[in-house]
Amino acid sequence: MPKYTYRVSPRTAEPGGGYQLRFYMDGEEMGSGVYPADPDAAQEEGIDWWNGLAAHERAHWLEKAKSARPVDAWGAFLREQAHADALAEGWAWITRRGSV
């Protein structure tokens, strides 16, 4: 039975940040996907997100961003979301193949 794995790697900010997901079968790459996290690409959405947060949620995301700027908190949120999405897709890819 083939061995299916995946790897999630961070991307630099230039192509949009976030994460790249690579799928492997027996160590050979079978495909990939990109999960961008660019706070500048969705500024209006970021403003709406920030305005909808409670004070404790704002404090949480500013702490995660290690910044006092809402745009950095938005970026931290997007990075965390992109990472979670990539991990979920990687796990789904493995489980669909019965490799768990």
C-alpha cells in the first residue's frame, strides 16, 4: 500500500504570504496548493473583520501580531486561517486515500 503524506511550508510575503501545501505518495510529490495570507489583498474585508471584533478579540490578535496596528492583527488572523486550511486539506487528502 502506498504511503501518503503532506507538508505545509510558509511562503514569503512577496507572492502573497501564507502557506504552500505539498502532497506526496511514497516520497514523490503528487501535487500542491497555495493558501495565501496577504492582508493588503483584502483591505475592506480586514476593516470589517476588525470592526466586528470585541475588545478582548482585538487584544488577542494584536498580541499574536506583536503589533499595535490593526492591519498586522488582520495579517496574523489570515496567516493562522491559511495554516489551518492547509493542514485540514492535507489531512483530508490522506484520509480520502485510507492512509491513516
